[in-house]
Amino acid sequence: MSAPSAPSAASAPQEPQGKPKVSEREARQVAEAAREQGWRKPSFAKEMFLGRFRLDLIHPHPMPASEDVKRGEQFLTKLREFSETRIDGARIEREARIPDEVINGLKELGALGMKIETKYGGLGLTQMYYNKALALVGSASPAIGALLSAHQSIGVPQPLKIFGTQEQKDTFLPRLARTDISAFLLTEPDVGSDPARLATTAVPDGDSYVLDGVKLWTTNGVVADLLVVMARVPKTEGRKGGITAFVVEAGSPGITVENRNAFMGLRGLENGVTRFHQVRVPAANRIGPEGAGLKIALTTLNTGRLSLPAMCVGAGKWCLKIAREWSAAREQWGKPVGRHEAVGAKISFIAATTFALEAVVDLASQMADEDRNDIRIEAALAKLYGSEMSCLMADELVQIRGGRGFETADSLAARGERAVPAEQMLRDLRINRIFEGSTEIMHLLIAREAVDAHLAVAGDIIDPDKSLSDKARAGAQAGRFYARWLPKLVAGPGQLPGSYAEFHPAGHPDLSTHLRYVERNARKLARSTFYAMSRWQGRMETKQGFLGRIVDIGAELFAMSAACVRAELMRASGDHGREAYQLADVFCRQARIRVEELFTRLWSNTDDLDRKVVNGVLAGTYTWLEAGIVDPSGEGPWIADATPGPSQRENVHRPIH
């Protein structure tokens, strides 16, 4: 590659001006502008949050085309053989690195191009089979699952597929399908879920942009060949500017991978810190228009988020396998430990939750493949629910295994026992509650979508910037909307004993009662949301505890619906239908207990008291409580300096060829 030409004196890019100064309101406006505003297709979850249980949107369960099944199953067969014979998960854990020969083997298998169309050299798998592949390979090594997911779900291929020009697709997708690994670079040392403060800049210079800045937690960044980089284009006269997406060659002059980060889990993850100093990127590599970067990122994540819960499904299946085998072999007080109720309850939870989580992921994935529904809320719920429940399942497995659950696989093997990496599974899964939107951020993101209809008709009433005439018009509009909507929340099919009768076939548990429960409680959820908006109005967005519980109730109701629909599909197809009905029934009964508790906690909680304590903690009121310890933390700033400029570190970038 030839060296980039120096910018002319007349057009030399200006030095970055540092971190943008933004208010809370401005930050919210940036996030709001990046949202997909319209609802052009129906959404089961959106309707559910509005109190409308649209079972017809998910039942009968959508099914893949026969040619998609054939192609997907053929690849899964090859991937299973590769995973069983070529992947040594214990070695990856010990060496904290995926061997180059394994990555090259995955390239030869076509695993880099699972979601890329065949005309570009990819496998053209559906979202359903892509997820099944990630669950399979991720069970062999979660680090490999993370590498493939970051490459295809949020890396270069997905945004190019949706927003790229034909020239960009022709240039990059064949490379990404077979040889080149990609990474997604958004986060910065002082920028997480608040992208309005993004400091990396892309200054226009002729037919190029010049990038300066530092990116943190760049998954795959250490080994990547191509990067998706989010950078801020300065706003000037005649130029909109804003956060913009670029495809960047990872080996470009001025790019330095300054550190490979190490974590409590996913030890094989190639995640680093990447610095850009005067990196020239052709304007032809810009994805979409200037200022569209966040919208591109969020749209990419709408289906990209499904890869993470898919691997959580794989983790649940493994937890169930180990729990079953161990609990039958280990005896205490004259019988296998699994026969003791205290342990048996944990096994039941793992089995029922794994069934439900797979139902959620498969349903959302098939809906994504059919493209008939808007699944932005469903995908977000799947990510939220999968990451939380898989951590609980792994924690229960560690408890079932007792001391052996806390012991490493290598230590177990060293003293002659089966090398079961239960503690590693718990460590590896923990990041999923943070990856691709933390649980707390997912609560807010989903809550915003859930109340979208309310804000559309009544948002101007609580907007301090709107005039009195605007508020009056909004009031009249809201009055008409709620006059039609509120009466529908009073009664519904959930109160009719014969509703959903097809879910109560002879000789099977009665799932119709659970669907009636979902319908009733969808209306109750909508009434609770309306009451809260009436009570708090503009302060609603600060009630994060309440909003989180609203979303968690919705997640449970969605999972119950998916579990019932999946059980009926399996019964109708003669595939373990009786057992599926039993698992769905148990899951729904467990979920109903959680839903009832969440509804109680909507109005009976310690949120206000917690806020007072937090204010005291942050003000130093309780520092006396910290006495009597030694802090083993090292010295240094809480947030590393990310001032733009040339790197002073060795480049640890190591592309794999």
C-alpha cells in the first residue's frame, strides 16, 4: 500500500477540538435522532406493551424455506465436525488466544461469511441458521463465538448489507466472506452509551477524511483486517457533519493497536485499544451520508443483537447437560443429588428456561428472516432476557456442582476428575449483560420504544420547549387517542375460559391458561404504563427503576408467548410435543411468579429511599462505613487519557493470514 499524500496547506485538516460539550438534553436529542422513527411493519412486542395481545403475529410459528433448511443443516454438520475435532476450548482458555490454525480453518469452512450472500462468496445462511451455528461453535469456545459474532453481526458485513453502495459491497464483501476479519469501533475511553460525547473526528480533506481519536474495547480489533469506525465529522457551512460510519483498512498508516485487553472471561477475545492519528480514509469508504452513523449502528443491532442470546441458548443447553449427568451420578444421603428437591428445583429452572430462551431466539430469528414484522423490540428483549437468564442458569450449575463448580477444569483434570469448565462458563457469560447494550441501557431503550405511541400523541404536552398552542393541539389529539384506547384495556379474550383452546390438546398440559394470563397482563401492563405517565409526565424518563420493571414484565410475557407457540409447533409436527408442552407449562408457571413480583414492585419499592442513600454516598456522608479495609487497587486515573496524537506505544495488531 502506498503512503497517503500529505494534505495541502489550503485544505489541511484542523486539529481536533477535544471532547464535545453536551448537556443531558442534547445527549438525549442525539440518541432520539438516531432512532428508527416509524413503524412501517407490525410488531408483536410493541402491540403487547400497548395492551394488545396479537397472537396472530407469531402463531402459527413462522417456518424456514426448505432450501434454507437444507443449506443450513449441511453447514451445521461441517461445523459440528470442525468444533469436535479442531477446536480445543481448554487450550484457548489456558493460552488466552485462539490458535491461528483454528481461525484459518474457520475461514476455509466459510464461517466468516455465514450471513453474506452467495454471490459475494458467502454461505447465505438465514438468521435462524446463523444463530444455530453460533450456539454450536460458541459451546466449543465462547471466544470463537464472540469473534464470529462481532465480525458478522456488528462488524463490516451487516452495515454494508443494509446501507452500503453496490461498489462497497463488491469491494469488501468477498474479502469479508473468506479472508478478512472485521471489527466495530464506537466506544471510547470516556464514551459508552452516550454517543453524543464522541470525540474521534473525521475531518474532510479533498476526496478523503482524516481520522483522529482513540477507541476502546474494540472486539476483534487486535486481529482485524477491516474496521467500521464511528467518527464525528465537523459541522461547517454547507456540510451537515455529525457522527458518521466509515470502512477503514486496519493496516492503514497512523493506526496503532496500543493494547490487547484482558478480561475475567472470554480469555481468547481479541479486544484492544486502537488509536487513529491522521489516518486518511477515502470518501468512497463512508457508509451512508454524513451524520447517519448512529442510525446505521442502531439499525445494524436490530437483528445483530440476536447473535448474543443465540450463544446464551447454547450455554443453557450445556448447563442442562452437565446438570443432568452430574446430578444423576453424584449421590448424597442415599440417592442422586438431583432427586433432592433443593437441587431438583434448580434443574427444573435450567431445563424450562433453556426451552423458553430457545423459543424466543428461534421465533425472533425466523421473524427477522421473513421480514414481515418489525422486530427491533423483540431482538432487544431476546438480548436482555437471554443475557440475564443464562447468567442465572450458569450460577445455578456452579451451585449444583458445589466445590467442583468453583474449581477450574484444569484443576479437576489434574486430580483425576472430568474437566468440567462450569466456573469458566459463569465468567464467560457475565459480559453478555454488558455487551451490545448493558441491561440498564436495554431497559431504557426498550422502554422508549414501548411508550412510543404515547409520546407520538402526547409528547408535546410534556415537552418544555413547546408553545401553549402546541400543547393544546397535543391535548386534543391525546384525548381522542385515549378515548379509543383506554376502554379496550378493560376486557379481552384473557377473561374468556375458552380462549386459545387449540393450546389445550387432549392429554397435554393446558397452555391456553397461560396465554389468557399473558393477554390479561398485557392489558394490565399498558394500564400501569399509562398511569405512570399520567402521574410523572416529563419526569417519567428519570424513573428508571419503574421502567426497568415494566420492560422485565414485557420480557417475561414475550417469553411465555414464545414458549407456548413453540410447544404447539413441536406437538403439531410430532417432535417431542408432549415433553415440549410440559416444559412450556413449567416455564410459564415459574415466569408467572416473577411477573407477579414485578407488578408488586412497580408501586411497592425503595426507589425513593435508594435515591436518598445514593446522594449521601456520592456526597461522602457514609465514608465512615468504608473504614477497616485495605484497597488493593493500583494507582492511575479512573479513565485513561485519550488525547488525540501520535501513538507512543508498540503496535500489537496481528492480522491472521
